[in-house]
Amino acid sequence: MTATEATRPLATAAPGGRRLRHLLTGSILPRIVLILSGLIFVTPFYWMFVSALKSTQEAVRFPPSLIPGAWVWQNFIDAVNYIPFGLYAVNSLIITVGATIGAVLSNTLIAYGFSRIQWPGRDKVFYVCVATIFLPYPVILVALFDIFSKLPSLGLQGAHSWVNTFLPLIVPAFFGNPFYIFLMRQFMMGIPKELSDAARVDGASELQTFWHVILPLTKPAVAVVGILAAVAAWNEFLLPLLYLQENDKYPLAVGLAFYTSEHDVAYNLLMAASTLLVLPVVVLFLLAQRFFIEGITVGGVKG
């Protein structure tokens, strides 16, 4: 065998090695990581769903089964009757709708002021606003509770102050959120300023320019803010636990936790109720995922 023939396989092996590395780093490996990550996130939801379909005996059996022996769909009906599910769901819906409306209205207006209107110190105020994201909420929790306990509720929900009403859970959403403001501002910064200037030349006020020109162009970002605000309000546990003091005012998240501490726990029914609690969030995302992804990606790269 000559020296040339001995080195020829090495020469042909190098491109193959490069192709293998390219497949692993360029297409196959990222997909494997994404699939594994997806399985990690889906596993709790799968376990909750299959536990909701188990019988009472199978739900407490050890070792647990990955697939129910008998699919007990009746558990979902029993779960609604097992707790005051309808009452809790109505409370959650009221809080979620109010907080979502407040988040969409306030954050779009504030972001418009930070992105489309020139005024002295605008950028410095915006930086201070964004910096409040890093402020731990427990730092202001006691002060807020003291303030809300002194504000009159005018007899709303039979309370003397804002405490034990839905007001502390809804009204603060009308005063903006630093993350939502940042997201909306970044999106609006990508809209050509010539559109606002043309509207002003035609005699439109700032409010008219915002409502008829800028707002229709920011629908993806508005959808993102609405989805995030709705999910946060629907899943909120700490604030309703702090401000609400009567069982008939609890949302679903708090109602489920308190019911398990006061009654014997039927884990299959509790999992069925938890599945019903998560279901609206999943449906909301599936219906609005196009706007959600577009708003996140476009708002994150513009500005």
C-alpha cells in the first residue's frame, strides 16, 4: 500500500465528520433538546390529567399507574359539585376581566407617552419605570395593604374598606405594569413616526392619533399584554389570599387550596378541578398564539 492510498481514507473521512457535527449542532441536537424540554414541561399536565380520570382507589394506589385502568370521566362532573366551583369560577372571571381591561388600557396609553411624545426627562422616567421590575413585591405589600385598608369601598361587596373586595385585585392594573409598558413601548418604537406626524398635520389630537393610527398597528402587542395579564390574574394566589377574607369571594386558585385544608381530599376530584382551572389558559393561548408569538418576537427586536 502506498502512502497516498493510506492517507486517502483520512481525507474522505474529514468531510463526513464535518457533516456529522453539522447535523448534531445545526438540526438534530437542537431538536432533541427542544423535545426533551417539551416533555419536561408537559409531564405535570399529563399527570394531572390522567390522575383526574382515575377512580378513588386507583388514585391512592402505590406505585401509581401511568395510564388509568378505567377512564372515569364522571370525575369532572363530580369535581364541579365537590367544591363551589361555579362560585369560584365567577369570582375568577370577574377579577380576570377587570384586571385585563385595566392592563390593556393603561399600558398602551403609558407606552404611547414614552414612545411617541417628546417631553423633558422622558427617557430618564422610563428607565426608572423599568427599574421597578427588580423591586421585590413583598417590599411594598404591607404598605399597599395599609393603604387599601383605609380606602372606603362605599359598601361594595358589603365591606367598609377595599380589603375583602375585588378592588385591590383590579384597580392597580389601571396604573400600568413596568414589563407591559416596556413591551408595548418597544413595539411602538418600531412604528414609523411619519404616521403620527401625518395625523397631526391633518389636525388629529394626540388621543385621536393614538386611537386611530397607533393602536390598530399594535394589535399583536396588545394581544400579548392581554394574554399575560389574563393568565396572571386567573392564576393569582397570593393577593386574593391576602385581601379576601370570605369563602364566597375566593377565586378558583384560593378556593381549591382552602377546600383541601378543610375537607377530606379526594385527589382524583381535586386533579379534575385543577384541570378545569388550567383549561381556559390553554384554550386562550391556542386561540391567540399567532398574536402572542408575533408580539413577543417583533416587540423584542424593534426599538
